[in-house]
Amino acid sequence: MEALEAGYKTRLDAIADAIQKSENLEKYLDEEEDEFYTALREEFEPQIYELHKEIATDKPLQLFAFEEACLDDKLEGMFLPRILGFSVLRGEINEHHRYTLPQSHFKKILMTIVNSSNFDIIKQRIGQTVQVGFAMSSDIWITNLLNEISNKKIKYFLQGQKNMAFQDPRQRAAVYSKYKNQFRNENYFSAIIPQNKSEMQIMFPDLKLFLMDRIRGQYNNTSLNPHLEGLINNPEFKGMQEHLELMALYFQFFDVADKSKLSATFNACRKEQPEFSEQWFHYLLTLNEQNLYFKGDADSNVLGYIDQGFEDQIGAFYKLMNIVSTKGYVHQEAVEAVRVFYNNYEGVSIINRSVRESIFNNFNRFFKNLDVDSYSEMFEISKHFAPYMEIFGNQQFNQDIKDMCMVYIRKLLKKYIDKRGRDYQDIKKFVVATFKELGFMTDKQLVELFKTRRKKKPANT
């Protein structure tokens, strides 16, 4: 967490001053009618929201400090329901859909709300958020929070948000997913930078969630670089799994001007830690399962950190990926380089699995960016399936290629519905010939795929 910059604080103070001088606030205090508070909120919350979005984009490590500044009484509870929601969604949850750590930021915002003179009107907008936050929290944590509240009316309200249905992990998972979906277009993640080994172990899950969100959102992460490079170059963290994962995320997905110090750290890990290569590839595959390994330049980014003078599997892998990247994964030289490399290792080895996943990701990126009007490009790219299927001899790779194609083909069949039309006939001809040749479908399955679906006649009444 970083301190809030003076410029942001000045702008927030200006909003607070304007709120205090607002006619709507004066009317609300005089007449205590909800409509005046609603008018106040409609006037000022968008201004706070825009400031929050700016900080979240440019200086995300200052979000915690900004949100705590929003707890100022002079802001009259503006935007608190929103940041309460952000705080609920930031915490890491385990396989049982419980928070892995107590959520102190959530508690701090909630306690500010319950102690606010505007609680009676703010509570109308926080019920669902509190329900979800309580569902993910332990009973002990909730009990301790309630014990700090002396007002019986407020305590009764909060007790009412503890839904017994959420004792079932499946119900927790469902309500969490539904609630999170409301914030799918929001940028709200932040993190606290660990300062020592014990903090790294405790805080890294939240830091990792934050970094993955920044990667997926493709934000400008320049403000994070000094903090992350400080963690990577800290000798106290070397040998930790968290340190390896941080390097993998940073080296693949962040733009770095000076790689020299980071390169020295990375290569020292390669040389000093016997299991480093295997752990590295295992984590790459984990990222792939999380749909994060999506950038075409990720492998070439890592190559810039590697000392090729030291021979290990990491060096060999990224040297191959450099050929695949520079030549193009469908180029004959790249295909032959993959063949030679792959034959040097056992098919079930972690490094060969990484090669398969990397090649598949290239195909997958192509199909995800292919619009339905350009289906002829599918005809061309499919010519390169068979060579890689022959090299790998791996059923899962073949299945993944088939599934990837089917996603796109179903999109085509939704658009091109005229079965006498040239587009439909070209697509059908291609699929029947190619899928049969590659062993993706039987004749019977292909007939079923293109069979006309008759609409059911309405039942007689």
C-alpha cells in the first residue's frame, strides 16, 4: 500500500468541501427526507467514482489509502457502499469459498458505515454486500465484529445479514459468483507489498490476484515496477515458491526497461536451485489453466532475462520458443525445430507438456481472434494441425484442437444458416473432409452435426 498522493487528497478534499456547502445537504439535514440525500449522492458520487477509477488505473497501490480517506465524515457516506463492495471482492477465497485471511479493510469500511449519522439511509444499499462478506467470513470473525457494536438496532440489522443458507459451500459459491458478476467491468484490485519473508507468505495470494487482474486488464503497470523489482531482487525471498511465481508473472507480462539486475537474480536461481526448472514449468502450466498464458510475446519476454551460457531446460525451452516466435509457429523451420526438441525428451515430461501447451496457445489465440467472415483462414491454418499432432502423439492435444475448432464452427453455423448457400456448403465440405481425416469425428457424428433440426409442432389445445 502506498500513501495517497497530495494531488489526489486535494481533489477529494475539494469534493468534501463542495458536499458540505451543498443545498441538498442543507435540505437533507433540515427536513431529513431521503430524496435530498439521493440528490446529494447523484451529484457527488460520480465525481468520487471518477477519481477512484483514475487511481485504480494509474496508481493502484494507493487505492487502500484513497478508500480510507473516503471514510471522512465530511463526505457524508458518499461512495461507501461501492467501496464496501470492492473490499468484499478483493480477499482471496479458498476451495470452500471462505476468506483465507480476515478482511480488515472490509471491517474498517463497514464499521465506519454503522457509526455514520447517515447509517439509516446507507444501509438500504449494503444488505447484499454484507451478506456476501459475512458468507465468506468465519463465524468467529463475525461474532467479534458484532461484539464491538453497542447499538442494538444496528446489531440486529447486521445479524439479519448472516444467512444460514450460506453455510453450504455450494450456496456460498453461487452467491459469490453472482455478486462478483455485478463488478465484472470494474477495476478495484489493489495489494500491500510484503516487506519480509513471513509477510510474503501471508500476503502473496492477494498480491498475485492483483497482478493477474492487472495483466488481464492490460493496464499500464509502470508504477508497480519499482515495488515488484524490489521483491524479486530481495535475497531474503530467493528459494520461495512465491518468489518464483512473482518472477514468472513479471518476466512474461510486464514491460521492463532495464533487465540486468533481474536477469542476474533469475539466472542465480537457475544455477543454485536444483528443482527450479521443473517448478518453473509447473507454474507455467498453472497459469495456462487459469487462462492467463495468453500473450503471444510472453515467451520472448522471458528470453531477455536468460543467460544462454548456462545450459538447463529453461534455457533450451525459451531458445526453442524464440524460433517458434520469430519464424512463426506454422513455418516449416519452426515445426522441425519443435520436432527435434520434442524427441529429445520423454513425451510425458513437464518440458514437453509445456511445449504442447505453448503450440496450442498459438492456435487458440488465432481462433479467438478469427471473425466469422474470415472462415477461409480456418481452412489454411488447419493444414498445420496434422504435423503437430504427429509430432506430439498426444490425445489431449488432439482433443484440445478439436474442441477449439468446434467452438468456432458452431459460431459459423449460427451465422450461415442457408444450407443451399455457398458459405454453408464450403464450411460443410471443409469440416467433413478435415475432421474425418484428422480423426476428430466419425461419419455418423458428422451427419449429426449438419443434420437439419425440425421444429416441434405445437401441441393441440
